[in-house]
Amino acid sequence: MTSEQPHSPDFRLDTIGREIEEFVSYSGWDVPPALFALVPTRILAADPAAAELLSANGASLNPEQVPSEALTPVAQEALPEGPLDEVLAGIAWPAEVVGVALSQEITMLPPSAETELEGLSPTAAIDVASEHPELREARLVVTVLRDGTSSGLLRFRGADEDKLLSRPDLAPNMVEALLATLSE
């Protein structure tokens, strides 16, 4: 699926991505991917049970006082086993869900490592890559809205763990896969 609108920065999505990354980080590392529906906070505030969860200090939350652009990430059940692209291809969201986010741990190699992997079988490439001295582990959080707006956030594991990298073009394939779950 190709979005007609460029994946432009949206500071709301950066903020939501940071909230999700912080939430997921409480479980530490080596956790499975986590999926979140992005729902207008006004819709949740109109439901008494959800409003109670959203309210701070037990104060009531008036849906009319919630900014119309406010979104709340809602954690979904654990994803089923299987290749992530196939799992995402089987997901569809109701109209109330205006966006979606995914947190996933990834491994990265520098572009220079490509030549070392060329011509290898997938199994051999994985073996070589997993032992590569420049291998980096990270947590990637991608958020997208139905209009194609997206954001990507990356936290490296280890020495750079306190640094976050945020860009809308960090994971274009994941953006497209998540957008596909939102198509009607």
C-alpha cells in the first residue's frame, strides 16, 4: 500500500511513541512485539469505565474538555506467533481507531556489512549477522495515522540506552504494513 500523503512529522505521534517506549521498557528487553490502537481520547472519556482509567487522582474526565486531537494508545492482546508481516496482514481496525503503533525489538548492522552477507543462504546470513561485531540491538516504535502521517522512534540497547532517535522515515516497510491494517 502506498500512502498518497508523505509520511510527515507529527509531534503528537512522537509523544505517543515515547509514551509507548517508556511503557514497554518497564518489561525490560527481550520481549515480543506489542501492538497499540490509537483512539481519540474523547471516545474513551465518554465510556465511564475507560474514563475512570484515564482520570488522574480519581477526578472525573469530561469528554467535552478533552482536546479533539488528543489520542490515547490502548495496548492490545499479545500478537499470535508467526512472521510479523503475516500477523499484521490479518489485522483490521474499526473506524474508531484512527491510528496504530507497534513496538518491536530489532537488530541492526551498518550498510558496510551487506557485502559480507551477499550470496549467503538466509540461515547462514542470520548466523553471520548475529555474530557481527557491529551488531546493534534496539527497540523500534512506529506510529501511524489513517492519513499516512507516521513517526518512528529508536532506542539502542546498551551504552546508548538513554538516547532516543526519532524520525518519520526510520522504518518505511513497517509504516506501510501498519497503514495496511487501517485501510478500509
